[in-house]
Amino acid sequence: SAMRTSRFCFSPRGWDNGDSDRYLPALLHGCIPVLSDPLEAMPLQELRDEWRWEEAALAVDVARIPKLPQVLGSLGPGAEAALRAAGGAGRGR
């Protein structure tokens, strides 16, 4: 799958503005989810003490989507590593 070889995976809001089924597969494949909406109504919210989406996914305002390559390119290696580590914690790594 392309997710296995990608550093970031765009995960837009799901059908009819509902939850997407793309967030968790992205994490399971080791890809950092890039969300186009604020971090709300995310999967596993009931596990707030163990899981924090804002630490494992990157939220990008819809207006910045056309500049997504620049946004992602401006992330320092430390920021990307922190996102990846938080996502890996959700996978039990």
C-alpha cells in the first residue's frame, strides 16, 4: 500500500462531514495523518489519557491545503519525529 511508503497521508473528513476511516489505517501503516479539519470527534477520544491525536496527527487549515508541500517541507526533523513517535505509541511500538 502507498501508506506504508509514505511519510504523511492526507486524511480528509469522511462522507457527509463525518469521521474518516483514514486516520487509523494511516497510523497502522506508520504514516502521519494530515487532517484538513480541526482535531475534533476523532476515533479513540474516550482514551484521552492514553491517546492524543494532536500529538500524532498534523492538522492543516483548509486554506493552507494548496501549500501543503511547503507546509510539510517546513516541518523540522524533530517535529516529524515527535509526530511519528506519538503515532507509534498508538500502535504499541
